[in-house]
Amino acid sequence: MLYNEFYMKKNQSLCDWKRSDIENNQALLQSLVIVPKFFCRKCARVANSKKVLCKPSGF
């Protein structure tokens, strides 16, 4: 499942993922966090695209 499909289905950023989302979508999560370029100012999660974080800021 692509992130866009997951986001459209759940309408949530990576910051909003629950434990079950993480457990059920590990390959997707890995593709989103490999070589991170951004971090969330709210929860400190990292990602390679700012569109998947709720309050993104670049490194």
C-alpha cells in the first residue's frame, strides 16, 4: 500500500499513526523514514517527505 492510499483511507499523518498502524504497515513506514530530510516539531518523528508529518521542519 502506498502512503497516499493509506493517508486517503485514514486521513492522518505519520505523526498520528497508532501502534497497530505501525505494526501493520512496516514496509510502508520503512520507505517513509529511510534517509530522512524532515522532522516533526511536535513529536520528533522523521521522514523523507514533509507531507507525511503534521509540523514538518527540515534538518
